[in-house]
Amino acid sequence: MTHIESTFSFLGLNSFIIQSLSEMGYVKPSPIQAACIPLLLEGRDVLGMAQTGSGKTAAFALPLLHNLKINLKAPQILVLAPTRELAVQVAEAFSDFSKHMIGIHVLPLYGGQRYELQLRALRQGPQIVVGTPGRLLDHLKRGTLNLSNLHGLVLDEADEMLRMGFIEDVETIMAQIPKKHQTALFSATMPEAIRRISKRFMNNPQEIKIQSNITTRPDIKQSYWMVYGRKTDALIRFLEAQDFSATIIFVRTKSATLEVSEALERNGYNSAALNGDMNQALREQTLERLKNGRLDILIATDVAARGLDVDRISFVINYDIPMDSESYVHRIGRTGRAGRAGRALLFVEHRERRLLRNIERTIKQSIPEVQLPKIELLCERRLEKFAKKVQQQLESRDLDQYSALLDKLYSTDDLDIKTLAAALLKMAQGERPLIIKYDSIKRPTHDFFNKDNRRNEDIKNNHRLRREHRESKDIDLYRIEVGRNDGVEVRHIVGAIANEGNINSRHIGNIKLFSSYSTIELPKGISKDLLQKFARTRILNKSINMKLLRDTRIYVNKTSHRIVLNRDRDKNGNRRNSENYSNKTSISKKNEFKSFLSRRRNV
């Protein structure tokens, strides 16, 4: 019996789960796992307070899987997660843990997916459903998610759901769940609203509090980059600007390993994917190529990279930020081996700053920010590599035949040898030009990335940032086709925009609700792809069809003081529904409008 079997089986987990854990490289239960698994196996409610990175996913997933009725094709476990990324990650973890439990089906439900696909999957009877509060509530209202057989409920990162404005949706969902079930609630902090939920919906929960003592090695140079533009383009630029022996790039999902690997291969990089779908023979072959230098870049998930130990790795890139700090420490620990210095780079999306702060708090050090390498540096790097190749050819012994061939092709004395060399140089540069004239990755005009902003999360500062954003010229006004008549509230809009667009909620400006539509202020520079994505986004089961209001000047009727946006008027200033207002004043600034109202009151 191996060490893994003796430790995890001692907790009472079945042999199928033990086999999966052994294959995934789990060595021993973490403190949160050792504390929670026995309690959840007994059917107790658990209130877990642990920093992100404590291994809490396995702490609730393993015992709930153990108690699952495989032959019952209906939702028995429901996990609420604040973001789609976490929902997908938790769903994949359930799938990995239940790999040898034949007949288990796990379904992630989140906004942005087509309802038809989700309805088809729900009809197949998944035993485990992992989703975001908004989409789960939509399915409950539609009657497409039946929770009558539910026996296990998990609230993962409850404090983050509170911060994102989902807590009312969470309470609505919990109120519709059968009384005879067990609940596991995990939160890094314990605000009063979360404490209130535990008292209202949980049955004498056992509180577990775990302190983290995770540290990183000092010989690893860490940095982060705040993401803007296409991540794959930025990834290629960082790889081109950095000297490395071998690199491992970490992503969250199996599909992402293939997508990133294909993007790198298209750009001439020797790379390979490593994920849980690979058989053992292919996995060993890939790792052997990495060790002996026939492979330089590996794209892997956390699970697939367990136990990976290759001295050549000098650069670790966290293409997707890990949801827990422990995973970050494990990831970057794969560089700087055998006494060598290592470097670790972390990509951070706008709304992932909280995860960055969690990592810094856990490792007890600040991670410095780096900027995207400039095109001038890329030109220098490319020229250096090209010069080395030319030098290698100059040192070869078979140039005489090519010199004769050159004389044959260009025998005229009118051709300058320098001009000829320049023409050949232009031809030889291939798909990577030695002279880059235009930087394709532009930093947005609005400063999302101010380091001070990410450090100040208190409510007062949050309000100040919102006010400064509203007063800035770097905003656009958008219309969405949901309003009060649809039951929409501001929190629904904030949650949808933050989730779908990777936009930090602090950078969402004024939201005004009308009967059949709403308006929302967002930073300038939103891409067409993201706008199309917003157009397909649904709030409370209704497509929002977001559109930019290109001219947001205000027209005011002097009699009624009614404000009408320019989009409602034709080129003559008349309303598009032919209702004519004869006395209109065009005011381009809100302070002018306030001055006008003041003058009216003084008349």
C-alpha cells in the first residue's frame, strides 16, 4: 500500500477516488482537507475560513463524491461560484476526482453559453452542477433545474460573491433548496452578510479556520503584467524578449492547453500541450522531449503538471492566474532548480486583482509589475538572432558555390553589393520582420492599471474612483435592452458586465434604469469582439443587445425639463416617433444643464 492510499483512505474515501488522487499526484491531505473531509463524510455542515490556496476544492469535492448516488441521474451536488472561470475549474476538478466513478456527469452552468446546449445537458441528468448565481437562478425560474434530489450545497468564495453583488441571488437559490441537505460554505473572510447566511441556512455548522504558511524561494524573480489586448500576442512578445532554456506555461483548462500550443506553433515555437486527457505513454514521451532539449515550451494545467521536475525550466508563465495561492507557489517552484536562477511571470486580468492580492498576502511579499516589451526591444532581439545565423553561415565552408551562383544571377556592374545584400536580407527575414513599424498591442487610454487603485479596496476609495471615472472624458455611454419592467436591478447589470467583459466593477460608471431599457457608462476602447459578446449576453434570461450611443449630447424640453438623448432624434432634431418638441436646447455638458435648471427656478 502506497503512502497516498494510507493517508487519504484513512479519511474514509472510496477506492475509486483514491485511485484518481494517486494518478493526479496528490501526496497527503492539506490541513483544510484533513479537517473538512471527515465532517462532510458524516453529513455535517461546514463553515470553512481559509485563504485561497488551501486546497478547499478537494476538501468539499471528495467527500461529496463519496456520498453520491451514481445510479440517480439528477442533480445531487450544487456548487455556487462567483465567476465562470472558477466554475469551469471546479467542474474540471470534480471530473478529475471522479475519473474512475463510471456514470458520473458534471455540468458547468454560466452566462455566455447558449441555453440550448445547457438545456440539452440538463436533460441528461448530471449529478453535479457547478454554476454562477445568475445563470443558476435563471434556470430555476425557467423550471429547467430540478433540485428536489439535492443533498449537497457548496458556496465557494462566498465573500467574492458578496463583493460582486450576487449575495441576494445566492439567498434566493438557497431558499429553494430542500431542507434535508448539507451545506459547505468557504470564504477567505467572514463579513456580516456571510455570517448572516450561515445562521439562516446552515445547520449548526462546524467552523474550520486554517492559517496559511506558504512561501516562495528567493532565487525566483517574480513579476506580473496587467493584461490588455490579445493575451496570445502578448505571450509571444514576452517569449521573444526573454532568454530561457525551457518554459512551462500554465493555463486553467484542458482546451486552453491546445489553443495556446496551436497559437505558438503557428508563430514558429516548438511547443506541446500537457493535460489530463493524454495517456501515460504520450505524457512520458512529451516530458522526455522537454528534458533532452527537443521541446522548449510546455503548456499545462495544474493537475497535468503534478510531479513535473525538469531542471531545464528557467521561465514559468502563469497565462491564467491560479484561483489559489498554493497553486501559484507550486507552479513557479518548477523553475530555478539545481541552483539556477528562475523567472516567473503572472498575467493578471482587470477583475483578477483580488487573486493577485491574495497571492501577495500569502507569500508575504509584493510582486512588481512589468510592462509589455516594446517593439524597439523586439527589433533588437530579432536582429541579434539574425546576425548569429548569418555569422554561422559565414563560418561554413561551402559558400564558394553560392558565390559563383550569385555572380551568375547578377553579373552587371551597375548593381551595388550593399543594395543586393539589403534585398536578400529583406527576403530572408521571413514572417518575423526585422523592422516593426507599428505596435499592434495598444494600451487602453483609460488607466485601469494604476497600481495604487489595486491596493485600495475600501468603500470610500471605491466611491472616489467611480466619481473620477464618471468625470473623465474616457468613457462611452451604452444602451442595453433590459429595464425595470424586466425585473432588472443595477447589481444584475454590474455582475453581467464584470463577468462577461473582464471589467473590474470599479470601472463601471453610472447605470440608469428605465422602464424598457437601461444605460451604462463604460471605459472607451471596448473592442468590437467584446461589444458583440455583450450583445449576446443575457440578464434574467433576456438578451441585452448592448449598443453604443455615439452622440450623447442632451436635449432638454424647456417646458417639461425632460432630458432626451440625441439618439432619439433625426437630423432635424425631431424625435424619431414624430412627436415634435419645438423649444429644444442642445447642451453638451451636464453642468450647463444644471445651470439652466437653476435659472428656471429663479424666474
